[in-house]
Amino acid sequence: MALIKLLYYICFYLLIILFSLLGDFILKLPRPNTLFMYLVAITDTLIHGIHAFFTWLMLTMLKIRTNNNPLYFCDTTLIVHDILITMIISISIDFDHIIVAKSFSIQEIHKLTGRPFLHNTTALITMAILFIYLPVNKDDDIDQHTISYFNRFGWLLFNATIAHHIRDGLRHGLNLYPFPSTNSIPLVTYYVILFLFPIIIHWYSQCKNVDFGYSYRSSSRMMEEISV
């Protein structure tokens, strides 16, 4: 089963590369009119979301218990919830262009100089870490072995930020204000980061005993059903 999980992981990673190449191709297309400018901008934003979608899905594959232990099943509802939330967060980051421009006009957005506030990697990573380590008293109906909703949001924000900003870093580097910004990220570095990022998060969460709740014991599930 470990081999099957590895193959899934690689397949999801290859899909990231495929969509990345598609996005790069679309960005290089001529934009003869406003409609094409909107289509390119929307496509680029969606690809940011797709990156976050697949990086968290790759992490999920590492977190899911295999049927080597038949007592474990997957909480598919929670998995879908987290994947969609981190995807939406990654897409929403680009809305800071509209906020700063105070207009939906693509021409006004293109006139912006500098990077909008949600493209400050330092700020978003700091916010994500604060949520991740935020001490929260859990309600009685929340499994005490899993992280709280606030901590979960921090992890999803962290994933969305990395997925979005690393791709932007290919062209613009990373905005690390108040620290100096980086140069453009090399393509090889970009692909390596996207491949290793879910593995690093999985390893770190294992070391810290962080349970995302994607797997639960069938015996516990049966007891819940009986009690109902």
C-alpha cells in the first residue's frame, strides 16, 4: 500500500507541473482586447487555487492510514472540506489587486505598482503560524485528539500562501517586507519546493503529534453509531 500511496503522490505532483506549464503558456499568449486580459488573469488565479488543491491533497495522501490496519477509515467529508478551503484561500489572495486598485477594471489593476498586501509572504506566514499555535479550548463535541478549527485554518492558510506565493515568485520573487525581497525563484527550485512541501508538513506534524483527523478507528465509529 505504501507503493500505491507513493504513486498517487507522484501523480498529483505531475498534475501540478501540468497545470503550471499550462499557466505559463497562457500567460505568454497575446492579449488583443480586454476580454482576453480578463481570461488570462482569471486563469492564472485559478491555477494558484489548483496548486493549493493538489499540495494539500498530496499531504492528505501521506496522512491517510492504509488498509494495512483495517481499523482505520478516511473521513472524506473533512478531507474535501480542507482541500476546498485551502484552494479558496489561495484564489482569494489575488483579490488584493482589486482592493488596492479600488476597481474591477483590468486596466486599473495593471496600473498598480508594487505588490498588494496579501502578497506579503512574511505577513501571511506570520498570520498562519499564529493560528497554528493559537491555544484554543475545544468544545466537548470536538475530538480532543484532533486540532481545533482555528489551528486547522492556520495550516490551510500556510499551504495556500506557499502554493500561491511560490508560483508568483517565479516572476517577481518573494515579497518579504520588512525584509528584502528575493530574486525570481529558479524553476527547478520551484518544482522541488512543491514536491517536498507536503512531505515536510507531514514530517513536522508527526513530530508534533498534530492530528488532522483524516483517519479514525472503525471501532470508535461503531460505538458512536450504537450510542445514537
